Amino acid sequence: MTFHIHTYGCQMNVRDSEAVCAMLEAAGHIRTGSEDDAELVIVNSCTVRQKAEEKAVGKCGNLCARPGRMVGLMGCAVKRLGADVFARIPGLDFAVGPRAFWMIPRIVGELQAQGRPHAGKPANRLELYDGSDVPVGLDAHADSSSEGSPGAFKSYVTVLLGCDNRCSYCIVPDVRGREYSRPAEEIVAEVGCLASRGVKEVCLLGQSVLRYGVGNPVWRDSVDVDPDGFREAFPRLLHALNGIDGIERIRFTSAHPNGCTDELVRVFRECRKVCRHMHLPVQSGSDRILADMGRRYSRAGYLEAVAKLRGLDPEFAVTTDVIVGYPGETEEDFEATRSLMEEAGFDNAFVFKYSPRPGTRAALLEDSVPQAEKERRDQVLLADQERRGLERNGRLVGTVREVLAEGPSLRNRMRWSGRDSGNRIVVFEPSRRMAPGDLVDVEITEAHPQVLVGRLA
Ligand code: 5AD
Ligand code: SF4
């Protein structure tokens, strides 16, 4: 069958969609560029906020309203809705939770054997598998890239499934299940294999990736230290990956401030390939709100983590997520977030308006901040960040940044864009022989809040 996948949500979903693409192709199905000529359309859903869920579910509903093809929903919203998903989306053929994506080729095959998509709509299929035995490795994704995925020279690698943090507002632990860290040797082998296929940059994925190896052992000799003295599982993994020929850059996301240990800082200092960027969601700058959220750090503790990174390199890029309008957030709490963002000097920030998620601890509290006030706080923080982003980027004018060239820029096809170690977007005029995936030196000539412009040095 011809198929197409729409992906909503985070990098984890992008990665899971890539895996499904590759597995469907391996089973003989053919990927199409758009949904119009696909006999099978799959929507990979997010449920982190109500709006995100509505988008994915709405898209899926529209697809099902036009009969004649097979439609499946995968991802986080499926786990939240359970069997109700079929009442919400009449005509849906199958629904598969975030840890069951690898079962899709089999389910599609079985439905096809029943004569779908053309032979009416008999029993639909729901799969909510929640175990740890998820084949997320290389075999599962071969040479794939899907919507929103980086090119062939960049690859995501899932290292940690699920999440055991219990932040009061967050539905992710309910939908993505318990933490499970993949064996380190398996990850090292996978990255080695990617390198041999020409991948230059890997991004290690986990909901709280610095907890890698905390819940289950990942190194066969996990009581020992490695020859260079790395003891903690994640720094040790980064150090091992840094030694793989062909890999030029190693990134990871998302990080919890409590995992920002001295050993992790040592990795940034000693391992050239580990990029100097951390996405370090702070959520709030108010100690009272942080405690209520169950974040397990204080404002001071967070700023200390940032200071450690900037002490190593003043241009170390720190980006963040912030929630405005958490239940009971006062003007004073909000101003604390505002001032924390200034003190931390974030290079970029994503601001989210609090959205109650059923089953979470915060959903039991009154959603006390009116929508209009959430909007206002959102706008204030975004305006602050525009100015701050311009200031931070302005400091780089006149310096030379090493950039991984990605290809023609979306806005101006005469120019190329790429990213520096801090994940900053850099736009420049390419040379004639340049290929995507090349590392080039670019002298920065112009700064914008979210983009740097430069010329080849
Ligand atoms: N409401 C609003 N934002 C949320 N996030 C997580 N849960 C919620 C929620 N219930 C945000 C957090 C997280 C990002 C991925 O989404 O900031 O870091
Ligand atoms: Fe959305 Fe969270 Fe699921 Fe990612 S893990 S798709 S952000 S709900």
C-alpha cells in the first residue's frame, strides 16, 4: 500500500514516525509525499496540552470522514483516550499507543487481510502495549527520514523511554510509561552504524535524558568506572560516543537541571563533539510554584546549573520551556519567572500557557488564571525573549562559528542555513562545492533574535 504519516508533538514522535516509515517500507509499502495519494494515512499524536491533542485528533477525524482508505492514529493521545478513541473518531481503523508503534506493520497486514480499506469497517484495532521491550534500534528505522526529520546526515537516537518524574502538570509519564534505559553497548553500536552510513550528527532522545541509566543498569560493568574516570551512566555514554569516527556532533534533549552534574560539565570540557547547548526546561522562576510542580530544584539551584555551563563557555547556549498561568500563579510568581529568565540569559525560550491534563495532580487544582491573563503573560515573556535573543546573538557578531551546513534556507534559496554548536541557526552564502552535512567556518556579520547571518570565513 502507499502510505503517509503526519507527525505532531516532540522529537520523540518524529523519531517514532521515522521508525514506522522504515518498518512499513521494509514490509513492502510505499511512502508518498502527501496524503492525497496514500491508501494508508497515519497520524502521530501529542497530548501534552489540550490544543495539541485536538489538532491531531481533529486531523485524524477529517481523514476518516473521507472513506476509501485506511487511517490509523498512533502516539500519546491514543494512550490517554484508550478505547474512547473510536467514539471520538468514527471510522478509525487502528489506534496504537506510543510504545506500540512497532506493531503497526503487523496490524496493517492483518487489516489488509480482512479486506480493508475497501471492505467496510469490521472490528478496529487498539494496541496499548506498555512494556520495555520496544525495538527502537537501527533495524527498526534503516535509512528513513520523514516529515520534520533532519536530513540523512543527522539522526535521532532514542536512549531513554518513558518518564518517572512526576511533575504535577505533566501527562507524559501516564502516556509514555515507566522509564527504561537502553543498554549502552546497543546505543554505541547503533551510532557506529549510523556513522558508517554518513551520519555526522546524532541527537540522543529521552523525556528526561540525564536520567539515562538511573532506573536500570546500562553498562555491563556498571559498578566500575571507564578508563577515563567517568562513573555516571550518561556522561559515560557521551564519552563513548565521542570516540566514534565519522560522528562530528552529539546533542541530546531534554535535560532536567538536577542532572547537570560536575561529570556532565567535564564531558562538555573534554569531549569536542558534544555540542555546547542544553535545552533545560525551567517551567517557573518562583520557588513556591516550582515546589508545587514537584520539580525538585529551587530558583537558585537552577541558576547554579546555568552558571556552571556558562562558566565553562560564556557562549554555551541554554534554552528553556516556561509555563505561564499555572494554578495559583500570582503576578509576583510571574515576575519571578521574568527575572529568572533575565538572570539566566536564555538563548531561546518556548512559552506555554498552562493547560489542565486529566489525571495529573495539577488538574485537581482550580485553573485560576484567566485565559486572557495567560495570553498577556505569554506575550510579555516572548517580547522579553526577542530582545534578549538579539542581545545574546549580537555578542557573536565578528566571531567565527563552526556550522554544520544543512542546505538551502527556506526563506531565501540562494542562501544556505546550518547550525552552530549552540544550535543557533546560521544563514550564509554557500560555496559552489558545498554539500549538506559539511562543517564550515562562518564569520558572523549580522544578528537577529533567532538567526545569525554570516559569510564563509
Ligand atoms: N500545560 C502547559 N504546558 C505544559 N508542558 C507540559 N505539560 C504542560 C501543561 N499541562 C510544557 C512544559 C514542557 C513542554 C514540553 O510542554 O513546559 O517542558
Ligand atoms: Fe507530545 Fe509529550 Fe508525547 Fe512528545 S511525549 S508527543 S510532547 S505528549
